[in-house]
Amino acid sequence: MSTTNTKSVLLVVVLMTIAALGQAQFRPSLISRDTICLGDSVEVKLTFDAGFNGEVYADGSHLEDNCKVTGDGTNSLTLKLENSNCGVFQNSFDQTFMVFVNVAQRQNLIQDGDMAFLIQCKYDIDTSVTIRAGDVEVGRLSTELVENTAAPPQIRLTMWEGSDINSKGTSSASFVDIGQSLLLVASLEDDTVYKNVLLYNCRAFSAANPSFEVELIDSAACINGALYNDIITTDSVEKTVNGDSPVEKWISFKAFKFPDADIVRFECQAFACFNPEDCDNTCSPVKRRKRDVEEITLKDVSKMTISGEIRVRTAEQRNTSAMKSAEVNSSSIICIPASGFAAGLALFVCVVVAAFVAATITCWRSKRDDTKPLVY
């Protein structure tokens, strides 16, 4: 074999070796992917066993910068996709958001060994799961389902003293007088995922006999018009944003009770909405046009039952309590008859006069003894 042929063979071997090494070094394996479902978006964190220099993007949105992320040689990266962009589609029947995500080893190129999977976020159950899975080797980028769920909403029902949300007391109401101004407030405690809350089907009932009850807010989130002005003092369910809680739905009313018990319990239904504009305007305060909760688009969000109670006392109970308090205070007072007081005062004056006379005589005798001449 000539020297030229030998050099040619060596050159081919070297080039093939370099190509093989290049391919071997290019294949970091995906070891985990974590999905976080937020109120308006979804985050996918991918972790590789080596530095990743490819790109991850929403299927069909490769040209949009906010729909993809490029590896910088580190072992992990995070792709965040808004629910309203990047090909994210919504199944309104079961409140599910889904999007296909592609993982390409090279930028601007899809090749054998690249991966694709379906990200799915559900918002209608109360558990939260992080899915970890192995690689999916694909020809035409077959897909694998990866799903997660949002955390349940945190909604609290509280009774406060006061007639307006901006002037409520510093502590919740528990023992109140009949007719006292109170607030029934449903508070959305965390707006990370959910942005609004619907308050409906509120009723008050006796702690002793639940059959004694009255409706405060109906299934369309309208107040009971028959109680307006007499008991309920707001003409609709009011909304406050960024007060003590991110979102508060409330009504004001005058404290009342049932004949058989002093304790009044309150129970409402509520569910949280993902968009700030949802869960509002379900009832017209002028015409009282009802629109049932079932007609709202987000009907499949988990409903919650929230409750609270107060103890109410009547004016008679308040007066009786005041009289008992006065009796307790008067029991510590010592009474002296007028005749006894007069006798005691006379005796005291006599003692004072006698002491004064004795002191005067003693002083006079002392001066008299001092004037006598000395006897030798």
C-alpha cells in the first residue's frame, strides 16, 4: 500500500472517530420532569444527567420566544407557558389545560432520539402530584402524558363586627347583641392559582334545631330580597380586592336569632375561579335576575362548604346581665345605720375634745412650774 493510500485510510478513520465521539457526547438523558400548575400558566422543569444545549418548546410555537427555552449547558431548565398562548388548549368539560412539548437535542432541528410529551393540568381535584418518568425514544415524536393538579382553594367564612368591610373590627364576632351591625365575609386567602371567589347558597339556622333556618344568599348569589333593609343591609353581595385578603365577598346584616337558641350558625357554598372577571355579576341587583351557578363556565371547579357561628343576646338578656353585675358589685359594700353612724361620730368628737383639754392642762402646768423661784 502506498504512502498516499495509507494517509487516506488514516484520515477516514480519524474523521469517523471524531463523528462517533461527537454523537456520543451529544446525548444527555432526561432523568426527571416536574410539572407545576399555576392559575394562568404551567411550568415544566426538566433535569438531565449532563449539560443540555438543545431546546425545549411548545409544539407549533417554535418561532415564538416566549414559548421555548434554550439550554445553556447546565443540567436543568424550566419552560413556562401561559394558558392563553403557545398552543395550550382547554377542555372546559373537566377543567383541563393541555399542551404538547418537544425536547430537541439540537437547536432548530428534530432528529431520531428527540422526545415529546403531553403536559396536562387538572383543576378539579384536591391532590397535587409531581410526575417523574424516564426517556421516551421517538421516531416521529410520539407523546407521553404528564399531568399535575392545582392546589385546592383556601376560602374562609368569618363574621365581623361593623357595617362596612373598611370599618370592621379587629377581631371576629362571636358574642353579639341583637340588632348589632355585622359582616359575613368569605375570604380567598391565597391568589397564587385562583383569582376570584363565588359566594352563594348562604343560610342561617338554629344550633338547637336546624329546621329553623333562613336564606341569606340564594343559588345565583343574590341576597334574599325579603330580608333587605330589615336584616340584610347591602343590596347585593359586595366584593373587595386586596384588603385583609386578596379577595373578599361579603354582605352586611343586623344580628338576629331564633326562638329556641342563642347560637346562630351560618353555612355557605363557595368555589374559586381562575380568572378575576369570573365569579362576578351572577345576579342583577336591580331586577334580581337570577342566573344559577350551573350556568357559569367554570361549573366544574370543586365546590366548598364554609361555615361559622355567633351567639346573640336580646335586650332583656343584656339588662339581666347588667343587673346581676350590679348585684355582685353591691355585695362588697358595707352599710351602717344612721343612728349608729351618729353615735360613732359623737364619740369620736368627745375623744378629740378630751385629748385637746388634757394637752392644754399639761402645757399650762409645765409653764407654771418654770416660773417658781429657786430654793437654796
